[in-house]
Amino acid sequence: MTLFVDRLRETCHDMAFKPALVLSDGPDVGQVSYGTLLSSAMATSEWLSSLGVVQRDRVAVCLPKCLAAIQLHLGACSMGAISLPLNPAYSKPELDYLMRDSEAKILVVESNPGLTNEPESAPAVPAGRLVPIDTLSFSASMLRRDPGVDCGAKIVPSTPALMLYTSGTTGRPKGACMSHGSLTANMDMLRDAWQWNVDDSLLHVLPLFHVHGLLVALHGALHVGATTVLHSRFDAAATVRDLQGGSNTVFMGVPTVYRRILAEIGDARIHLPAVRLLTSGSDRLPVEVFRAIERHLGHTVVERYGMTEAGIMLSNPLDGRRVEGQVGVPLEGVQMRVIDPSTGKPTPRGTVGELQTRGPHLFLGYWRDPSKTRASFTDDGWFRTGDLGQCDENGYYEIKGRQTDLIISGGMNVYPAEVEHVLAGHPGVAQCAVAGLPDPEWGEAVTAFVVPGPKRPEESDLIHHCRASLAPYKAPKRFRFVQNLPRNAMGKVQKKALLATSD
């Protein structure tokens, strides 16, 4: 296996003058070639070494999406340190917890008096560990700096490369540690599945502190020597303009991104002359959005399934049948199975159970939590994803939700995704989420949180609509109309926050 840092070095030497990054907006505007990207990453490794960073140290980076963030990530990985990208929207208490838990050697932040001079807003980082930088000056200095000797340490497949904190939907966020080997294995799988190639141009609108934007998108392009056109933030109008521009071949989004693109173009049907691949992930893509993408963008989106601890595991095929509501088949080298949680045995095709996976794409474990790591794996090495799903007779998988989201109403299992799929088909429903609320009679009452469309539907109409397609025990017993659904940075609905508003 040629590790991704070594492959990047080879690409940078073989295609030194090819554009690696095109910075299209924000303070960083211009092109960065592969040769320049490599030299600036090596210069950043030296800069980190000057701050006392050594192999396996955690390098926490809490910056907006910019060239400096990429340089710091690649610089840390290249020297054998552990890159720890953090959401710049985190509050002080969130940063306090992450810095205590990760024991990061340094925390790189944007130069800002609010972070460095005001005790009430500064994260609880000991003196010397908080490193403020001016991102534009930093990236420019790393581009100009002679990197000297490559200070990369000896890196093997088991060397930790990256730590990403899970979203914390089931409690305190956990640091998932990924190795150079697991990252490389997943990039190889996606290269083959999606036919990534050197002529591709990725339009990148996702954040860099998440597995989707950092690994699936950015690493996917760098892994094959493709060009990444980087938007510092998602803007629907700018995205539509660039997709129509005739040079971008790959685009990756989350359902919220596609909703906003569709809202931007309205009833129009637009032509994307160069695009060969649209993917969607990080949350379930509603069927109506899937169909609208086909209708208005002229492409059948490739849905896939992944998570922080395992990268991408399932994908609809690039060439072949893509099924709405399904996330495809296992990538080459990925093993998947559906297990009955009550017996621990595989379920028959078409039966819902917990998804488990095994293969070289899996993470090393949770940071400083061996008991939770052990509990997440079976004795024979299968990782318990905690997601519910089923596999049909053709080998295609469908996600039914989190195990923790399962509603048991009157002793019957109700899978929220199934109810949401039906409810979203009502013309008066703009968005919806389904969860269980405590109920003295049913144990849990199936409850629908509905963002209404321009014309708010009557509750009786929604009940009739659901019962036309669902068994009575699955149909919502309660409806709550809300202005919006709380979501995390990747657009995933936070059901715990929804339920908290119903206390």
C-alpha cells in the first residue's frame, strides 16, 4: 500500500505545475500548484516542529475554510503528527472540552482579540498552546518559505493521521482516530468506485472539519492529482454559476446544499456541461429531492453511506442502477452485514437490523476510551455502526435510522426514516422529522415535527395521508409544527434538540 502522504509527494513531483487548488473567493484567491502545495506543507511541518510538535502529537486547528487550514492539516500528517480540525463555530465550553479531552499540543486559531485577550471568551488552553495566526499572512509565508529538508517522520499504515470528533448526538463527542492506512484504503476504494482521475475538477463547497469535506472530497481529489476549486463557504448562486461554467466535473453535497441549489434555480432546468458525478451524503436524501435533482439538474445523484469511524462503506454505482432512497452496495474491500440486535445473528434479506462492517477502512479506535472502543467491535472484528438498515435481494442497502432513534410504540418497532419518507410526500410538508415521545399508553408515541409549506396542512390531512401508506401503528399520533429543524454543521437533523423543545 502506498500511503496517501507518499502518493501526494509523488504527484507533486510528477505534476509539479498542475493546479492542485483554485481558491475562488475569500481572502485566498489564486491557484496553488501541486509542487507549491507540497513545499508549503513541508514548510508548515518545519513550523510545527519549531513549536515543539512531534510525531503523534495532536495539532488542533480551529480556522475558517482557507489555504492555511489545508497547509496545517497536510503539514501535521506529513510529519506523523495527528491532525485535529475543529469547527470554528464551536463555543468556548465546546473548545474547552475538546482541548482537555484531546490533550492537543497546540490550538491554532485566527488572530482575534476576542480569543486571546478576553478571558470569558478564550478557550481554556495553557499558555504557549494557543497559537493565533493571521491566516492570509500565514499561508503566504508558508508558500514563500524554503522548506529545506523533509522533516517527515517514518510513517507506517498503523500510524495515526487524523482525529475527528463525532457529532455527539448520543452524548459527549468522542475522538475517532484514523490511521494513514485506513485513510489510504478508503481513498483507493473511492478512486475505483467513482473513477476519480487526474482530469477531474472538484467543486468544493463543504467544510474542512468533517470527514465528508476533508477526506471524501479534498483527499479524494488530491489522491489522484485532480484539481479542487475551493469555495470558502457555500453560496447557492455561486455554486450554480460554477457548475454551469463548463470546467467542474465532480460535485459533492449534503441534502441541505441540494435543497438550496434547487431553490436558487426555481422551476428552471439547467445544463451542467462538464459534470460527470454528483454525490450526496452525511444525511438521508429525501426522495423528492432526489427526483428534483434529476428533473432540474439533469443528473441522477449518487447516494452513498459513511461515517467518521469508517469512511465511506456503501455507494450506488457510477455505472449502473441507482435507486432512490438506497445507498448502494459495499465498496470493493468492504464487508457489510445486517444483524438482529436481539440475537446477534445475520438477518434475512429485506429485514431491518443493525449495520456492521469490517475491513481496512476502519478507524483505530476512540481516543483515550478503550472500553468504548471494545464495545464498538464484535469479538471477530466487526464494527457496530449503530445504524439500522436492510439489504434487498439485489444487494442494495437502505438506511432506516439510528438504533437510538428506533421508536417502540405499543410493543411494535417503528423506523423514523420510513415514516419521514411517506410524510415528505405530502404537498404541504416542506421538511419533516419523526421521533418518539414518552406516552403513558403506547410507551412512545410516534411524533412528527413538520415544517409546513406555503399552505399549512391540516393535521387530519396528514393523518389520512400517512395511514394511506403505513400501518396504523406507524402513523404519527402527534404532530408538532415548527419553523425549522435544528441541524448540525453538515445539515443533519438533531433529534435530541427537537425532543428537548417538547419537554
